[in-house]
Amino acid sequence: MQSAGSVEEPSTAVPLLDDSSSTSKHEEDDHLDKKLSQKVWIESKKLWHVVGPAIFNRVATYSMLVITQAFAGHLGDLELAAMSVASNIVLGFNLGLLV
């Protein structure tokens, strides 16, 4: 009999992660057989799904800033200066929140 303070060792060891269920041998062979250019193309497509909207956002924001300054410049010097200061404060605040 066991005493109350002893711990019994398990008779069989069960692995925590079973790597045979995650990928099969056939998938690993296919992955290794691909050419470097195919691997680069696949990764590039995955990156563009993430980076594409960020690039569009940057271009759209910059375009709106330039167009707004151009219209404010037609109104007068004081309006252009006010818009420039206001946009720089808003963009600085926005960058501060991102960091």
C-alpha cells in the first residue's frame, strides 16, 4: 500500500504534442520538393494580404492631406497655415497612439 504523501509514477509516458497529426509525411515531402521561386511567390502573396491595406491607407491619407492643403492654399495664407498646423497635430497624435 501507498502512504498518503507518496506520488505514483505513471506507467506509460504520453507525449503532450502529437506531431504526426499536424502534418503528414506526404505534405512534408511536397514542401521540400518545391522550388525556391515557388516558396518566395507563396510567401509574397501571404505578405501582400497583410501589407496591401496598410499601403493603401498610407497613400490615401497622404493624398487627402495634399489635396486639403492645396484647397486651403487657395483660400489664403492664414487658412493654409492653420490647416497645416492642425493636420500636423492630428497626424502626430495619431502616430503617438500607434507607437
